[in-house]
Amino acid sequence: MILEGIVTTVGSDGSVNISPMGPKVTPDMRRLTLRPFQSSQTYRNLKSLGEGVFHVTDDVEFLARCAVGRVESKLKPALEIQGSILPDACRAYEFRVVSLDDREKRTTIEVEVVRCENLREYFGLNRAKHAVVEAAILATRIDFLSMREIVSEFSDLASLVQKTGGPAEHRAFHFLERYVEEARNRPDSAQTQASSTPAGGARTGVRVQTGSRLHFGLIAPATATPRCFGGAGLMVARPGVDLSIENAVEMDVSGSLAERAQQFAERVTGGRRPSYRLRVLAAPREHTGLGTGTQLGLAIARGTATLRAEYPGAPELAMKVGRGLRSAIGVYGFEQGGFLIDGGKAQGREQIAPLSLRLSVPNEWRFVVVTPRGEVGISGTAEANAFRALDNLAEPVAHTLSYVLHMGMVPALAEKDLSAFGTALREYGVRAGECFKKAQGGIYASARVASIIEFVRAEGIQGTGQSSWGPTVYAAAEDEDRAQHLVNRLEGRFGSENIEVISTPPLNRGARVSRF
């Protein structure tokens, strides 16, 4: 029987290597057969020292990260052998090598367990955890399997994670998806070389496609609180940002928001004049509550990094382009998609706020997005002044918002209860808007925004509100038919010449990056 787990070994320099491995085990767990490749550090350490520790764990997020890169972890010394134990695992089996056959590239190492320790109760592996394990194995085989096969299997596994996974499983799966995508796009990747390359030359450009961010409101907008800002929101597939970027002799930017795009490109290069051919193929209007600036900036930062074969995380990209200074919903939304809560920023700390929670949104749900034409939300100096002029009620409201969020919106989303989710969503939006009455002239950005929300509620949809500073309004519907009916009703009531209105699915993945 093969049992997936994690092996720790010690190198000649005393460093600890942590690696996932699925040895063949006997029913009594007294003998294990490991099959590491000769190119692996595990093989080199076991050949040199002949001792190690095999761990059984239900922490598939840790296992996924071990599978595709070096990780750091808490360690404690083994008792019977020279090695280290992962104290957060469930069981640890200290072993010694009995025989080692390295006549082939994939070696056969027989080991004998000399000590077993139970570290904590084993939760088990549900379907989502099994799916992450399978995805992690696939991610380690990108040089052996076709990308078409890997992507197909990832697609099948994704539904299992979405249906039965918790936050850790979702994070693990999105981490592996991102790893596979980035590995495929590396210039030296076997997958890149095997992909369809334009005749006569290698791929020289990168295309980045991402969605838009709906922001439900800040939890603690008053900066006097120990942790300020924070918030909740989710990503939708449309409208979205779509751009291409290539190295060029001179800077050449075109398309919508070209001036803003060039500013972001210059920030990425630290003020030096960049040399890119940048095409903004699609982008929503700025300052309408959709997080366009953040998605555009991150897309440019991601595209330029990919051209340099660098793969930093979204928080690092955000710092480069000056985004996520208050809310990090759009930052993590770019990277992971889904419904997100950020934990706010501690006083005096400038880094991107931590991600507190991420959940997938049911794929059958639809969000009707309505943007009044000719209106924009507060931004720049006006936005800064609005935060400085906050009423004292902002701090007590934060406690109410936290309760509505964690005892209303989150469990309803986890249970796929749209009615309960919508009720909590509406209350959250109203409470968040109360803090900014002076800046907006009311709970919402304008009388027209308020009338759109009132109309949507009269149509029987409770889950509606204003995204960020507006003027964009969102409404959560149970399926495409219900959403399209609302789109038609809104156009009939307000006129397509006065509003932009679409139905869009949620976006439960991060930005798509591809080479051309």
C-alpha cells in the first residue's frame, strides 16, 4: 500500500530537508520502501546519513507547499535517530535505512521504523483533501506529463475542492494552480517549449486577464482603532482587465487607461523609463467601485515580472505599484479570486493587510453589476479627507460589521444559502455606508444609486448594495435566468443610456497569465 506523507532528512551540513513522499508501507508500519530520484536531496541525505523521519499528516496545504518548493517549519529533534520531527504532523515514524539500490535513476530504499510517535489526532482526508494531494502530485510532474492532461485533471479536481473543502484546502489548491500556470509560462519550461509557439520564433509577450472586485465595505475605517480598515468582498468575472505586454525598444502604450497603465509600468521599474509595448485590451472605468486601478496595476506588475521569469506573490506586486494601501481585497482577489476577508492593518505597519479568509462562491450564482453613466466615486484627496472626517460611530459600527460578517455572511456562503447571504450582505452594506454619510451625502454615493438599490429590493432581491465608494451597485441572484430578468427590468426602468448593467458569474480563480 502507498501512503502519502512527508519525509524529513538531514544533510551533511546539518540542514533539514522536508519533502513529500509516498512510500510503500507494510500494514504494521514497521517497514517502508521509499523511491526518491537520484537528483533529490532526500536521496543524497539518506545515502549519506541513512536515517530520517516519515510523517503522516492531514495538513494538505503544508503538503502542497512541500511538493513544489522549499518550506520552513517548526521542528523538534528525533529521539532514536539523527533527524527532525514536524510537531504539527499527526504521526512521526523515525527510521533507518536497511538497503539502498541506486542502479536506476529512481532509487529503491528499504527502511525500518525504529520509533513511532503520535503527535495529534488524525482528522482524516475528505474528498477535497484527497484532491489537493492529487493536484500536488500532478504539480511535481509538469516535466513528464502534457499540460493538456494536467489542466484537464486540475479541472476535475477543482470541483471536489469547491464542494467539500475548507479555507486551507482552497488556499492549497489555488497555490498549486498558480504554480502550474507559472511553470508553464517560464521561458525555460519544458511545457513552454512544447506548447504551440508562433512559427519562426519564441514567445515574447505575456497576456494577463483578471476580473473586477466588488467591495462590500470596510470593517474598521477609523484609523484610531488598534487594527484599521479590513473588509470583505469578492471577485466577479466581468467587467475585467485584459492586457498584453512585450519587451520593446521604446515605451508604447495604447488602449483604454493608457496614461494610467504607463504610470504603473514606470512604478514597476522604479522610476526608470520602461521599454514595453503595452496594450490595454479591456478595462472598466476607473473610480466606479470595481477596483480597476488595483487590477490594472497588478496585471502590469505580473506581466512584466513574467517577462523577467520572476514570480512574486500579489502582495509584493501590490507594493511595487502602490496598491492595497487600505484594503487588500483586490490584491488577494487578483491572486486567488473568490470571496475574501482581509484582517486590516495594525497601527504603524505599512505592509499589505493579511488575508483572513477565502471561500469559493457557488458557480451558479450570478451578480448583476450596475454602473450609472456619468458618475464616479470619491478618490484621491477627497477620499483621504473622508477618512479623516469619520464620525465617532465608526468604531462601534466595526463590532456590528464583524458580527454580521462572521455570523451571517460567511456561514451563509459556506452553506450556499443565498437568502441568508443576501440579508447579511444588505445589512453589512448599510452599516458600512453609515460611517461615510458626511462624505457621500448619505449612505450611498448618490440619489440615483439609492434608487437603483431600492428598485432591486422591490424586485425581491435582498443581496444588494454599493461597491466601495460607488457608484457601482451589485445584486446577488440565484442563477443566470434570475439575473438576466433583473438586467432587463433595470434597463427598462432606468434606460441603457443611463446605466451600464451586466450579469456576471463569480470568479473563483486568480488572474490568468499566458504567453504568446
